[in-house]
Amino acid sequence: MRIIGIDTSLRSTGVGVVEMQGNSMKAVEYGILRVSAGALLTECLAHLSREIGKWISRFQPDAAAVEGVFLNKNIKTALILGEARGAVIAACACSGLPVYEYAPRKIKQAVVGNGSAGKEQMRKMVAALLGLDKLPPEDAADALAVAICHLHNRTACEAIAQKKI
């Protein structure tokens, strides 16, 4: 099973593809989709959609996992993040992928065993779980963590999906 994990941001979206073979996971590829600070919102959204589509075409994942929304006191920031997430989710859905969403605390719990884990602790555990020689960049590590979370939860997700059919 191959999962594309996405940690959405308007200007620095983390993407990671993780494959499960038997009981072991490996990182297939990971990176960050960057958009220049001067780009218009519409340019950023189009870039995200296009680039996610390229990742999906290249790596042929079975499903997409995205980090869910979190409480943000700045309404404008929350709206922009929602628009970016919409572009990413739409790109996945248009490619025919089922999209699963996980709360940040659930991701941390699945990867580290502690829903309050810090960024550095997450990066180290992602690297350890995937057998990486070096720590991935923060946004990419977050995306890999989302994919790992889905792989840990996939049995429950599959059962829910089968009930809906």
C-alpha cells in the first residue's frame, strides 16, 4: 500500500509518499512545494493543485492523507489555509484518490505515542520509523507523519469505507 501524506500550507506544503510492505514502512519520496512570497493567492492555489497532481501521477498512491484543520486565532490565516487545503483535497479527489484527514494530535499520537510531541521529536521518530539516514525537513517530516498515521489507522479506515458502500 502506498500513501501520499500532505501537510498543507499556502507557501510551504510538505509532501511525502510512504509505502507499506508487510509490516515495514519506507519513504518512497518526500519534499516541499514552495511558492514565492510575492505570488498571488490564485497562483499559489493553482501551483499546489498542479504539483500535487504531478506527485500523484508519478508515484501512483492508493490513498491520500492530509492533516486536518486546527484552531487558529487569526481568521484570515485560517481561511487561507482552508483554501490551500481545498486545492490539495480537490487535486487528490480529481485523481480518484480517497482522501483521509487526521487531526494533528492524532498524527503525533500515531507517530510518537504522545499527542503533545514537539516538532523535533516528530522529525526524529519519522526518520527512525522510515529508516532515513538524515532528518527530513520539517514540513516534509510532517507530511510523512500524516502518511504514517494513515498506515497505522488504515484497517479502521477500510472498515468504515466498506460500511458506506
